[in-house]
Amino acid sequence: MAALLVETCHVACCANRTPNVVSWGRGGIVAYGTCNSVALYHPLKRRVLSTLNGHTGRVNCVQWVHKKDCGPESELVSGGSDNLVLVWEEQDGKFSKSGELCGHTGAVCAVDAVYQDTEAPYQLLIASAASDSTVKIWTRQGSEIQCVQTISFGNGFVMDVSLALLPGSSVPVLACGGDDCKVHIFIQQSGQFQKVLSLHGHEDWIRGLEWTVHGEDILLASCAQDCMIRIWRVFAKPDFSPESLEEDTIKLKEDFFMVQAKDCCTSFAVTLETVLAGHENLVYGVHWQPPFLKDGVIQQPMCLLSASMDKTMILWSPDEESGVWLEQVRVGEVGGNTLGFYGCQMSPDGSMILAHAFHGALHLWCQDPSKEDEWCPTVVISGHFNSVQDLSWDPEGEFIVSVSSDQTTRLFAPWRRENQNQVTWHEISRPQIHGYDMQCFAMVGRFQFVSGADEKVLRVFSAPRNFVENFSNISGLSLEKLLACSEGVDLPEGASIPALGLSNKAVFQIVFMISSSLLPISFTGDRRAQTPEDEEQFSGASAQYSESYFQPVVLTEPPPEDHLLQNTLWPEVQKLYGHGYEMFCVASNRAKTVVASACKASKPEHAAILLWSTTSWKQLCSLALHSLTVTQMAFSPDSRFLLAVSRDRTWSLWRQKDETSSDTGPCFTLYAHTDKNTSVHSRIIWSCDWSPDSTYFITGSRDKKVIVWGNCDSSENAAEKEVAIHPCSSVLDVGEAATAVSFAPVLSPDQSYILAVGLEGGKIILFKWKPSGDTTAGTDWLHCGELDTFQCHALAIKRLCWRPRVGRAGHGDDGGDSAWIQLASAGADHCMKIFNVNRLSL
């Protein structure tokens, strides 16, 4: 698709929960696996540049292929649960798949690669470890890649591999570490790797290995589940002889091996340089500070970074005087309900360090330029770590909220910095952290929403004052206008989660006068406010059942992960009971007076749609017609119609009885529907949406058909009895199951409707449609284009949603003459994406 037509505005995604899934390149780009894709993230630009789609299973390991001159990398290697190793190559600023390595019979868990030649075309050597208990060696000569060796480890598993070249030679050396607690060293001789040593010392599974060159030696760092890190030194031993080995066998602390290269035999020794003990839990990752080129000489700083399940990262380096390796800096998270770090990386200049956690979150620290020993958390990308099920813009189009099977609700907004034109999107709040997988979501007003999960209850949340203030600071919007939208005088300060609870309790701020000074004290829900003396008296009991307490913080930039987890929750204001099974979909009308909800159903009695009043939160009525699960619902923009599509392959249209309702609120009656005889769709209907003028609606189905229906009469004198509504468009065959459809809020310059269709394979296609008298010719549809491979999702599109206003959020181009409209997409590949679409170029 033309670059001027669609550009990627934002990609929200996190790292997979595997140890070797993040790699920071010399070009400053962080590559990490997210679901079945590889994301390329630029920490300084604070955005994902591209997502590489090629794997059909989870990406477990990613590794840049480092160049010997320390220049920016142009190749990347990834391994996944699809048993494949893929090689990616950059050409003209874009990455493409240049090689597919097939041979493993189990998930690939670790990869590494080195160049054996110093001049192009480079001979590439790749090592990959998989759950099939083998390590495979691959070589590339020209454009051909082949497996040259398979090293079997019997019933054991190799957790990590690392490749390097022996000092002073081009002989590759391979280190493998696994569940036998040993580090196995292999040397390539006559084109085959031969085992020369097994290094003992670790007492549990080895999780991480990495080589680095230091002068004429090479160092190997290994970490294990015994909480220890070991550094081994490999160096040439030219004066070694077997006779000296026999004489000094008892006193010898060195292991030796011989290497035959270019008609000469060289001896090498391996010694244990040091053992680093400082972590209190499993150590999953070690990473050397990257080397750099200075005055034509490659310099390798003696600095090692380690990451552990104790939620800390440590920077180690030898003392200048004694040479003893010591802990220099320790960073991490304190408290919270998260597990520790799976891996770590360091920026090319050593000024930033990165860790990725069990829940996929990236944690980034930046060194203070004026104080080298001080490191501060800084803004980094975030996203869901499971399928994104639903999303919605706020009514003004200033932020977007998504829900996921990772049991969280997340709010993303543009960050506008003073005196800067750059606008980047970030997660600024995590309103709901739940105990059930989230499934559906709908905004009810500017700062209120309804969400449904794999439970029978709908939950209503309202924004706290602290969020509104911080949202104003980050987005640059007027605080007075935002508070006017939310009746800010009565808002709680924040919210907290009680121990073993699922409901976010409101936290209010009250002030006591003590000794002529104001003392603010927070209390949760209706709990009695306690003085500091009371808190001290009961601290012993409360410590047994810890609670995530809210601490109000003034934010001028997007918050880090630990703050998102604890201090950005929204209080729950209502629960809605009435459904018999897990929630599946929810919708609200534009007037924000009615909420419709539906649950999973295999019988007609459970497939009814329930309507709720947003003022009293009482059930208004039940709309029974469908026999199976209602998959999606949509109110017309004028709030007069409710459309529902179902797993039973039919749709139903319900009309509001009257505009001015009694105390019971507005209710709806059946206006039109399809049945087995009149339904055009032959499979489950996944999605539906309304045209911006409330005249037409669209349905998308697993049968690959997309159809526009209408013309709907919403006038007051419309007949109360059922009417027949027929297709207004020709049947559009999109080639695969249509899982999401959405009308743009404005028309194109030629007065055609703009539609986006999301497919089961992850593609997003843009169409224009204009009503015509002939629905059989197929000329009413115009294919405008589809997003390219690296813009699309890797798995099924769950929801598409256009921004309700013209323009781009955060850019101040919201005028009606703006060329841009924004489209948000939610995918089963854990990604939430926002695209800028140029409607004038369609």
C-alpha cells in the first residue's frame, strides 16, 4: 500500500515470556519477540518501527548478528515454537525474510550467529537449540543455508547457546548450557564441532551464556538457577605440553584443549575468572556491555549486566585496584505482585539498560549524565501479553482503551511534550487488573466504561481525579474542561485492590487539622480513616494480608510499569448481575444512556440481550430472539437502533420505542431480522457496524462475505411492526473469514463510504462503497488497498474501530478539512495498533 495512504501511528505490544527473546542491536534498535512476530523498537524514538511477521508459532528467541567492526547490524535471527529458525535481512531500510531453517522437531529456544569472514559476502554460522534435545549448526554460503551438523544431548535440554571465534584465529567456539548444570565447549574442526570440555561449577540449570572478546582472550559469562554467575576466561597457551600437565596435575587450575588450524596446533586454557553472588533468586540472563570502536581499535568495557527473578538487575565490573569483580549498580522493582526478570540488554553506548519481565513488560533505566552511579526509570513501550479482545475510543477521540485475555484493561493516549513536534502513544493507565480473562468493553461517557470478562458479571468503572489530572499533564489538554466532563468535584483520588479481591475500591483523600498543620490521610471505600497511631497499632495484622495501596503521584510523562500496576487503577462503581454465563459482548449508545450486553449461549434462553440504564444501572428489558451466542452488537449513531449479530448466522435489528422514556428508561422492540431462509450468511457472523448517517449497517462473517444492509427508517412515524431489510450492496468476498468490520466516521471526497475489514489471517483491507441500484454487478465496491505484511497483524483481527473524529489524536489537526482519519485494531497476536489513513488518497 502506498506510504501516503496508510502509516503506522502506534503499535502496543510486549515481549514474550521466554528468556532469550530480546536483543539490542548496535544500531540502537531493540528486537524482541511478541506472540508470532518480531517487533523492532527504537527506545529513543519511543515507538515500534516495524513488526516482522513470518513465524506461525510463538517467537522464543531473537538475536542480532553483530558485525566485527561494531557497526549497525543488517541481519537478525529468530527461533519459534513452529520449530523454525528465520533469518531476516535489511534492504533499503526494510527487513525481509532471507532464510528459513527447517529441521528441528521441537520448539526452538535459543539461537546465536557469527560472521566467519571479514568481507562481504559474509559466511554466516548459526547455532540453534530446541526442545528436541539437539543443537543444530547451520552455515550460509551465498544465499544458500544448510544444516551441517546436529549435536544430540540425549534426554537433556540445552537452554542457551553462544558462538564466538577463538582469539587470534577464525576457529568458531560454541558454548552450550542446559539442565545438566554443565557448560559444554565445542570447537569446530574440519567443518564439524567437537566437544573439548565440560565446565563444572553450577548446581542448577544453566539459563544464560554469552561470549565477549577482551584483548587476546575471550570471556564467557554463565548464569544459572543456583542464583550464581560465573565468568570463564579462555586464552592461548603456547608453552603448554602434555609433560607439564602430568607434573602439575594436582596444582593445576586450568583446563586445556588443542585446536588444529592452518597446519599448526594451538593450545588453549580455560580458567574460572570469578563467581558473582548477589542475586537472591534464579538468574535468567547475563549480557556484556557492547564493545565500541575507538581510534580504530575495538574496546571491550569490563562490565556485565545480569537479570534475575528477584526483580533486580545488577551491573558488575572489576575493581580498578584489586581486580575483584564487584556489584556497581543495582536497579529493579520493590514489592508488587509481579514475578522477576527473564533477561537483560544494554544499549550500544552503555547508557541504558533494559529488562523484560514475566508479564512481558519492558523495564528501561537510563544513566544520569551528571552522576554515573545513578540510574532512573524512563519511558518505554508497553502492551498486552495475550490476545487483545476488544477496544474503543473515548467519545472525543483523545485516548483509546483495550481489554485482553491477559486480564487487564489498558488506556493509551498521545504524549505531547512542550516545544516538541513529536507525538508518541503510551500506556498511561491500567484501570482494571482482573482475575478473569477480559472479553468485551464499551465506553459510557468520557471517563466511564463497562467491561465484561469470563464471569457472569458486568463491571462499571469511573476515572479517579488523579488520572484526570495526569491525563491533562501528559496529553496537554485543559484540566478544567476534562474535570467538567467528569464532574471532578466528587471524584475519588484513586483506587486500590484489596487482598484476595477483584473489585477496585475507591481511595478518597481527606484532611485533618493536627497542630495547626494539614495532614492528608487516605482511606479505601467506606473504611474508617485512621490516624498514624492507628496504622502503627494495626500494622502487624495488616502486613499478613498485603494490599496494593494507592499513592497519588503527579505525572508529566507516561508512568513506568510498577506505577501502572499500583497507582493507575480506576474505582469500580457498579456490578451488573443478570447473565447466566460468561460475558461475550457489550455496547453502549452514543447518547450514553443505554448499555446492551450478551453472554455465551448454547440455548435461546441464555442468548437474550440485556439492556441497562446508565443512570440507575438497573436492567431495562431483555431482548430474546437469537438461539446462540450474540457475537457483537452496535447502536446506530442516532441511538435509535440496536443491531446484533449471532453465532446462529442471523442478525436482528431492534428499534427504540420512544425518545422520552419514563422512569424505567428507553426500551427496544424488534424491527427486523433474518432467519434461516432469509439469511445471506452461511456461517457465524462475527462483526457488524453502522454507517455514520445511521442509514446502513454492515455484517462480516466466517463465510468470507461482507454485506451492507438498509435502508433503515428511523423517523418517528416508522411502522411499529417488523419490516424486511434487504442487502443494499453486492456480496463482497474478501477471501477468508471476516472477523471485524467498521465504517469510517466521514465520507471520502467522492461521497463514498469508507470501510475497513479485518480478516482471520491478520490482514486489514480498506474499501469504498457507494450505493447503486444494481446489487449483482459488484461495481459498488472499490478495493482501496490493504496494509502491507509488516503493518498487519500475525493472527486474527478481533476488533476494528475508527476514531470518532477526523484528524489525529494529539496533533491538533481535528478540523473537518483534515486529510487524516485514524483506525485502531485489536488482534489475537497480542498487538493493539493505530493507523493514520489519508482519506483524500483513497
